[in-house]
Amino acid sequence: MGDRSPKSTQKNASQKQARTNVEAQRKQSLITSQQATKAKAAAAKRK
């Protein structure tokens, strides 16, 4: 059985939120880099 103290519960919740935030940030940076690559390709195609 794990620790069920309020402090432990809060710590676990904040760690989970931090992991979720990092994951979301990675996804967003990947999307941004893909968009930049597409924009560069489109600009090169127009020239």
C-alpha cells in the first residue's frame, strides 16, 4: 500500500501534472517544427 497522506497525494498530483505539461510542450514543439519545415518548402517552391 502506498502513502495516502495529503502531502504525498499533492506531490504525486503535481508530478503527474508536470509530466503532462512536458509532454504537451514536446508535442507542440514538434508541430511547430513541422509547420516551419512546410513553410520553408512552400517558399522554396514559389521561387
